[in-house]
Amino acid sequence: MSIAAPINAAARLLPARLIYILCAGWVAWLFYLAATGGLGVEPINALEREYGNLSLKFLVAGLMITPLRRFAGINLIKFRRAIGVSAFFLVLAHLLVWAVLDVQNLDRIWADIVKRPYVTVGMTGFLLLLPLAVTSNNWSARNLGPKWRQLHKLTYPAAVLAAVHFIWLAKGFQIEPLIWLVVICGLLAARLRKTRRAGARAAPSGS
């Protein structure tokens, strides 16, 4: 029996809302740790970093769902919306900790967005995710039709920008941010090759 079969069987039994519950619980737990000294001597910076790292992992998890089904037969499609929405709210939590708890000044927030490239990149990624979070519902999918799928492809550049933001934030040379960027680019490259093959098969042959 392939490994996909037990995973798919377990996935059918688990509700998608479990993703929201686990994500919200972990966000609350990290905030509690920061408030009670459990995240070290710089709790705000640590909380900001934890939320950011977790949001990147959720973005990558969302990108992996289609390749897992296509190449491994593992069907986790039912969780994709929950993963995507959770990723957005983790990015939002990351942004709010930076803006409200760290910077604490509207003028400085705007100055950082304009003058600091890593902040500019991070904010751009957040803005790309914003319409996806707003339209992650059945009503939007029905009313937007084919445009809904095109709109949700903004996940791809948003994920790349998140990895670049992570690389810029890292102090000195660190391998982990680069690994995340390579993984994201690899997932997108696999999807691009599949799209090109599908287009080539659909194109009429020449006379």
C-alpha cells in the first residue's frame, strides 16, 4: 500500500477548521510566552520573528498541496483555504507586532516602508495577500469565476517576497532563509513546467 492511502484516509476524517484552531492556539501561546518572559530578553523582536517564520512555513505548505497531489497522490486540497487564510493572519500578526509593539509611531512606520528595502518587500508581500484573504470564500469564488483562480496566483510572488524579506532580515550569511527561497522557487518552477506542458498539449498541431 502506498504512503498516500493512509494520509488521504486520515485527511478525510480531519475537519479543515482544525488548521484555524491550531494556528490561533499557537499564535496565542507565543503571545503569552512573550508577555511572560518566555521568549528571552527581547520578547517583541522574538515574537515578531516567530510570527514571520510561521507565516512563511504556512505559505510554503500552501504551495506544496498541488505538487503533493500531482506527484505523490496525497490529496490535502480541503485544507488549502484554511492554510492560506492562516498564513495571511500570521503575516498580519507579524506586521502588527512590528508596527504596534516595536515601532509605535506612524511617521516611523511610513519612513521604514519607504526607506528600508526589507520592509518595503515585506509590505508588498502583505498587500499581495490582502485580496486573497478577502476573496477566500465560496461567494467570491462563484462570482469571480475564472478571475478568482488568476487572482489567487498572487500567492506565488507573495511567497517569493516573503523569502526575500527573510533573507534581508537575517544577520550575516544564514543558510535557512536561502533554503526557503530555493524551496519556493522549486515549487513554482515545477508548476510552471506543468502549465507549459498542458499548454503544449492543448495547442493545435501545425499542418
